[in-house]
Amino acid sequence: MHFLSELNLVTSIDNLEYYEIFNSLSLIKINRESEITLLNASVSDFADSLGFCEYKIPLSLKGVRPKPSPALIQGTKAHKQEEIFEAEHVELEPVTIEQIEDKEEDIEFARENIHSTLIMPFEFPNENVLVTLSGRIDKILRSDETLIVQDDKFTGRPKDYDSKTQPYASQLLQVLTYLNSSFSTKRSKNPDDFFELPHSQKKWQIRICDRKTREPYKIFSGFQDSFELYYLHSSLERFATLSLGIKEPAHHNSQNKCNACNLKSFCDFRI
Ligand code: SF4
């Protein structure tokens, strides 16, 4: 039964999900209203530009969207397969509002079922800005009063991580953003749909998984501390100043990054 589901899934991805993946690659949007500037982006836009290359911001603002790479398509397939596997093998019960509000209650949400929204205001000399970052969380749970966000990275070459002792900056920014967001069970801008998960501490987990087996190969994890919170806040502020043209992007001067970049063919700053 499980085997059939996987086959159906792969076929449907090959036929039409390429276009869904392409359309899901969002763009950074700025909307200047009379008193406030609204800056909207996905969590991955934010994490990728601040954690990988700041020159992605002006390209996104110009409407440049990369074609889904084979690695992204394979990763999306692996995520879907994990979702199906969990649906077939794990029995999840509905949770009540009372359970959500009780921080002593252990809760685990189904994979890919929770949307995140982080809203952060900034006052700059010439404008007030509201940054909104939207995303969807691979896995979120509360255990022993700890809010845990887990993000899975599926890679064809997990051994590349053998020598790494820390996750990449973009991976860390992504989970920190989720950990400091409001949550909802649907994609929504209505604050009434948002809920919080009371907790005593926050923990992130980044699982580097083998794309073939979908098994975790290496896990980075940590409890959010004040340094990470400062890192997130200063990155959000820099993201806003770069997006609004208040500051210029800084170049990483890494040819390896440009060679690996999905926007290389569109970028005048590639090296
Ligand atoms: S090609 Fe290089 S400079 Fe341009 S966006 Fe990509 S990583 Fe940045």
C-alpha cells in the first residue's frame, strides 16, 4: 500500500509538480502605504539572502525567479514521501485549544501542517516598516515544555557534512525564524487564525538526511539562546535595509558560492 502511494506520488511530481514548485518560489514584495511600508517575503527568501548571498535580494525584487534545480525537485519529492509515510504509519489525534494553551501538554503536529508568520516592525529615519515572513514548517512539536522546530534537508551527498560542526547560516536563520513566529493551520493573514504554543524554552533541529533512504545522516540541534536571538533580529533588520535600498548588499567574494547559485545566470555580480 505504501509502495503504491510512493509510485503515484513520483509520477504526479514528474508530470505537474515542477510547475507547482516553480510557482511556489516566491518573490520579495514591497508595498508602500501612506504611513507604513509593508515588506513581505518567504522565510526561505530571507534565510537564503542573508545566509547565502545578499545579491539575491535585488534580483528577487526585480522578479527574477530561479528554475527549480534537480536538487530542489528531488528534495521536494523526499519531503512529500516523508509526509505520506507519517500519514500511513503514525496515528495523530486532534488537539484542542486547551491542550495547545497548556504548556505542560506534549503536542506534535503532522508534518508540513503548520504555517508560520513572523511579523517584525522597524523604525528607520525615513519610514516605518513592517517585515512579514511566511513559511511552512516541516515538523513542530512541544515536549517537556520545549518548543521544537525541526527542518529536514535532503541531500544526495550527505558525506559533504562530515566535517561540518555547525549548520549553514541560511539553515540556522530558517529554523530561528520559525521558532519566533506565530502559527496557523492554514495559509492566512487573519490574526484570528494564528495561535501561540506556550513553552519554557525553544529548541531547533536541522536533520541532514540521505535523499535515497530519507534517513537522518547527521543532526544539528541547539537551544535558542540570546546570541541566536540577536543574530535573527539583526539579520531581519539588515534584510529590511537591503530590500528598501537603505544599504547596499555586501559581496561574499566566494566563487564556490556563485558556482552553486541558482541565480547565477541572471546575476551581474557573479564571480
Ligand atoms: S551569482 Fe553570486 S553574487 Fe550573484 S546572487 Fe548568486 S551567489 Fe550572489
